[in-house]
Amino acid sequence: MIDLSILQENPNNPTFYTLLFAVLFAFFLSSIVAITYDLTTKTTYRRAHFLQSLSLISMVAAMVMQAIGDSIGRGLGMLGALAIIRFRTNLNDPRNMTFMFSSLAIGISCGVLGFTIALTGTLVFCLAAFVLKYSPLSGSNELIGVLRLQYPITHDLRKEIENNIRRYCKDFDLKEMRFLPQKTNELMSDVGDLISVNVIRDELYELNYLIRMKKETGIADFSTSMRDIEGMHDIRLKFEKEPKSL
């Protein structure tokens, strides 16, 4: 039989076995969080060091909480010690930050011997992560990209362009609008006299849109519909899964 009497230990005076159980239990629960992150994350590229950090940081948090205990002096000293450390790792994805905080919360709960809180919170958190994965909030299979196009300034095509974008895109936003001056090629004589001026390109407007495609529409159909607009020039589409500009 497994002796669970360590769960009733006094947090102010824990034994060696209580501390050992707290650290190991924190590692076990945070490993479940790391596995959940791996199974519910859409990105193909996952950093192995981040997954390891999810499992290990809870142990550090548990040890810190045990070291501080109820001592105000130790808490202030710990703050001073941690202020020396400069954390330069950037978590650009808020979801990654959420998982990191959940692992820290597990370590804190185990550090104060709140095993029931740690276990309950871990199970509910992981269940919620799986529910969100299969919910409409997951945003899976959405293509987000940039549409760049040009048209002569003599044609007022912006309204027609945006009406066509609405047919194929869920959301769109005009990021940039540029004026491209006329481009010419001057033919000079041997003595430096101007012979003729050839117009290579007329004055153009260049528009850059950030777009989110509808799930039921295709890229080829969207591209074809844009090219069918009379007067269009140089239509380019670039799609990414999760661009940083969003």
C-alpha cells in the first residue's frame, strides 16, 4: 500500500519525503501540460527546449516556494536574487505564455503542498486545451496572407477590387497604398542629344491587403477573379499560416 500521509504534512515544517513528493508531483503534472501542448499545437515546428522547460520550471517553482515558506525576509531576498537574472527568452505567442504560466502555477501549488489544487487545475486546464483545439476558436485550416496588386491611376478600381475580395475572403485590411510614377526610357545620341522617350510604365497605384481566406474558397479561383478585373497589373498572393503582423 502507498502511504499518502505526507499529504497531511504541515506546510510550515515539511519533511524530506514531503519535499520529494512535492517536486516529483510537480514534474508529473507539468509533464502532462507539456504533452497537452504538443498534442494541441498546430505549428509543425516545436522547440524541444520549450517542451522541456514546461516540465522543469514547475520543479523550480516548487523549490522556491518551499525555500521561502512563510518568511517575509526570505521572500524579499528571493526577489532581490531573481532581479539579478535577466530573462531574455521572448514568448511571442500568448498561447505559449499561457502554458508556461500554467506550469509555474503547478509548481507554486505543489510548493505550498496544495496537491489537490494542482491536480484539479491541471486536469481542467488540459481538458480546456483539447476542447479549444476542436472548437471554432482554433482557427484551423485558415489561410492568412498578403495580396499585392497594381492598376493605372486613370482607372478607379478600388471599389471593384474590394467587392471582389469580400466574395472570397472572410476579413481584409488595406495595409499600404503607394503611388508609382511613370517609368520611361530615354534614347540618347552619341553626342548626348535626346532622340526619343519611350514610356515603359504608366502611373500606377499599388495596394497591399492583408487577407483571411474563407474556408470554402480556393486560391486559384480567387486569383483568377482578380485577374479578370479589367486594367489590373502585377497581382501577387502570399499566404502564411500565422503571420506576425496579425
